Amino acid sequence: MPKIKVFLWQLCHNALPVRGTLLRRVVHIDPICPLCLDDIESTEHLFKDCLVASKVWDAAHTHMWLPVSVSPYGCDSLIQCSDRIHQSQNPILKQKLSFLLWSLWKGRNATIFRNEIFNPLECLTQAKKLSAEWKIRTSMPKDTFLRGPSSPLPHSYHLVR
């Protein structure tokens, strides 16, 4: 997914518009993390040190979706964590991590822009859903995916007004 690739590039280059970065760029904004309301929101804080985000990581481990070795806790920085995963050469692990980080970002944005309450389990569920959809899309032959269903729905499935 191109938008997630752009997001990951921004994450790796410390270019995400988190509040601490915006403040350094002289945007007048409250720099406090919108999830935990406890510290300045930086990339490191949002994805690694935030107490609310840590609940997402804990849930991913508890539900055995990610191994405990894939955790920001044992790393000095997010870049070090992503380097470890990249070196593992495990594409499924990379995919899951990418979707989890993306879901954290989207949940954070929903908190800021739509005043939604961040729910760690919902965030994990969203990451799992994206991962499952991606698995299905990438396993289908391209012409089948573009063509749609192989046969029209039976007459009994049509809606009646």
C-alpha cells in the first residue's frame, strides 16, 4: 500500500508531523501527547514510550499476534527496532509491524481530528484486519481481483424494496 510506504518512510526519517516536531518548526501547538497527556509527543514517544501505545504492544503480544521479540521495549530507538526486524528477513513480521504502526498513527489522528477515544484493542484489531486484507489481496491473481466476483449473485440475493 503506497500510503503506508510513505508513512514508514516518514517514520524512519523523523518526518511525521507529530506535535513535538511541529513545535520545533514554529507551529504554535500544544506539544503534549494526545493519547497519554503525559509527555511531549515525539515519534519515539508516540510509537515506543507512550503508556497508551504500550497497551497496544502488550495486546499484540498477549494475543500472540507479534512475538515478544518484536517490541520497542528492548530497543534504544525505533530505528534500532526496525533494523532488527529488517535483518530477520521475515516478511510476515515486517508486514504485521507496519500495519500495527500505521494503526497507531491512524488512531492517534482520530483522537486529534475526530475527538475519538483511543482504544488499544481496537487499534490492534484494525492492524489485524489490514493485515488479513493485504494477505487476501496479494494472494489473488491480479486479473481475478480486478474482474471481481466470478459469477453474478443469484436472484434471491437482490434487495427488494
